[in-house]
Amino acid sequence: MHAITVDDLGSVPPAATRTAPKIPTAVVANIAQAAPPPAAAGAPGQNWLRLRLWMRKVIREMAPVLLGILLLVGFWHLATLKGSSLPGPLKTWEAAEKLFADPFYRNGPNDQGIGWNVLSSLKRVAVGFGIAALVGIPAGFMIGRFKFLAGMLNPLISLLRPVSPLAWLPIGLLVFHKADPAATWTIFICSIWPMILNTAQGVQRIPQDYLNVARVLNLSEWKVFTKILFPAVLPYMLTGIRLSIGTAWLVIVAAEMLTGGVGIGFWVWDEWNNLKVEHIIIAIFVIGIVGLLLEQALILIARRFTHDNA
């Protein structure tokens, strides 16, 4: 056996200077052709995949909604087959096409399109609801913050809250002597309670340790409100606002039926006097859609502010 000498080791090139074995060019070309090309951003295949996933998600979410609507229309159609005085879906749809062809016409103070009536009702709701928010939310903070006020006002709230909102309408007519402010008063008195109760509950659920720390740091009442109370109570407050707007829109229709004038409630009653039952059904759907939109808008606002607050 031949022994390895220093001369033999010296003839071996260092690792850094060794050259890797050369791969034939044909092999490299075959590997390059077999490898899949890199997916470019916005490639048609990826866009089509995203579109399919989005469509599948929309169908999965919308299928129950559409099925529920079809079920309602089906029962409605079956209920009107045997000569019922209730108009069927087709007749109501034809009336809706004529009605919404010009929803903002005006032929006098008591002859206006359904669009003006909805806007008039929304205006009353906005005024009454806005005043209720200005009064109810600060009152909720004070009731939740101070036990003395809570003990003084909670019995009054428990006494007045179960009263039907329409029972307050004659009081409004007696005080204001006009139908429009009386309806606004009714909206105010029925929508203030959820805001007071939910806001007060949110304040009362704040951990006492937070307030103890504020007392130790000698924070002013304004800083306690802005730094501790308001961020923690915001979700409860928005829940009260959402419940209040639903109640306000529910009550305004009944209040306008009794007070008259311009509004979706008065329009429904006027169409009943004209024996246009299909218009009443259309108004029911309009009232429901507007109420749903108001509630969903407030839900989106609540989610956004709650997320930002978190």
C-alpha cells in the first residue's frame, strides 16, 4: 500500500478553489422545461380562483336569505289563490312598479309620493332620537357613576319605561298643540330608556380597580370620563343606541297614523281609507327595509368603534 506523503497532500487543491462538477447543458434545459413557471401576480388563473372563491362565499351567505324570501312569497301566493281580499304577489308587484316610477311627486300637502313620506318620518325620528341621545347618554353615565342618583332615578325609570309609547302622544298634543312636535316627543320618550339603561350598565361593569387607580392618581372627573369611562362604556352605549333607533322607527308609524299629516304612517292610513291594500303591503316592506338599513348601519358603526377601541 502506498503511504500518503506531504507532497501528495500539497498537490490536492483547497476546497475553496475546487470547481463543482459541470452539469451538461442539455440536462439543465430539460430541468428548466419540466419545472412549473413562477405564478405571476394577477395571473388569469389566480384571478379566476379568487373569483370562484368569492362567488362561492356569496352564494353560501345569500342562499338562506333567498330561500326565506321565496318561502314567504310562496305562502303569500297560496294564501291568495282562492279569491282572498288580500292582493297576491303579482298584483302587488305591478302596483309597486307604478308607485316607484315617481316616488317624489307632489300634488299638494296631502298628496305626495311615498319617498317624501319616508323622508318626513325619518326627519321626525332623527330629531326625537337626537334629543333622546343628548339627554339619555349623559344621564346613563351619571346614574352608573353616582349611587345616589341611581337610587333616586331607578324607581322612576322602572315606573315609566313599561308605559306604551303611544300613551305619551296625548300628553304631547296637550303640551305642544301640534301633531308634528307631539310625534317627535313620542319618539323621544320611547327611545331614551334603552340608552339610559345600557349606558348605566356599562359604567357599573367597569372594574373598581380602574377607578381606585384614578383616585390614587388624583385624576379629575373629566379625565376619568375621557380616559376610563367612555372607552369602556362605548360598546354598551352603541348597543343602547341601536335598540333605541329600532324602537323609534317602530313607534313613528303608529304615531303618524294617529296624528296625520305627512309621513309613512299617515300614508298607510290614507291608503287604507282609499282601499288600496296593495299599497299598504308595499308600505310594510318599505318600513321593514328602512328599519333594517338603519339597524345594519348602526351595527357597522358599533363594530368599527368597538374594534378601534379594542
